[in-house]
Amino acid sequence: MILLGLLLMCACAAMAVDAVVQNGHITHAAAFNQPIDHLTLGGLFIAGAVLGIVFALGVLMFTGGIGRARRRRIERRTASRQSVAETEALRAHNERLEQELEGQRTTDVSDDATYPTERTHDTDRTVTGGRHRG
């Protein structure tokens, strides 16, 4: 879009400069070494107005393309910054959770050492195993 707008602007500017340089007489006009004899002064004015509209369209396309490219760069930059910030926040959250888990593990180990649990063994139970029971 930017390139097309730039090309339209350059073509219009070249045609206008060429028309001004080559036209020394009021009644005769030429553009790119092509004589324009069949136009009246009003027709030549209309042709100039159309040329101005095409130039304005080229300027509009050029500035629109630049603005769109700028918005895309800003959006990419913002997304990148948000991604980095989110990564840092998740990393800090992960470290905090690791510290909490480590704290819980040390608390559990110290509780087990302080208050030993009693294990009861069931010695009255008879175990029969295998395929053959007798």
C-alpha cells in the first residue's frame, strides 16, 4: 500500500512538472512528449483537477500505509513487553511457591522428629499365601 501510494504520487508529480516545463504557450499542452491539442482551457483545468485527486489518493494511501505499519510495530512492542512482564511474574510466583513447599517440607520433617508415630504390628494375623492352602 505504501509503495503503490508512493508510485502514484511520483507519477503525478512527474506529469505536473513535465507539463509545466514543456508548455510555453497557453493554447498548446504536452505531457511526456505527447501533445494535448484537442483540449480547451477548461478541459485542461479538469485534467489538472483529476490529476490532483489522483495525487491526493496517492498521499492518502502512503500515509495510511505508514500509520498501519506504525500501529503494528507498537502492538508488537506492547505484546513483547507484556510477555516479558508475564514471564517475570510467573517466575516470581514459581519461586514463592517453591519456598512455601520447602518450608512445608521442613515443617513436616521437624514434626515427624518431634512426634514419632507409633506403628502397630498385627502379629495375630495368619497369612496364607500361594495357590495351595492346606
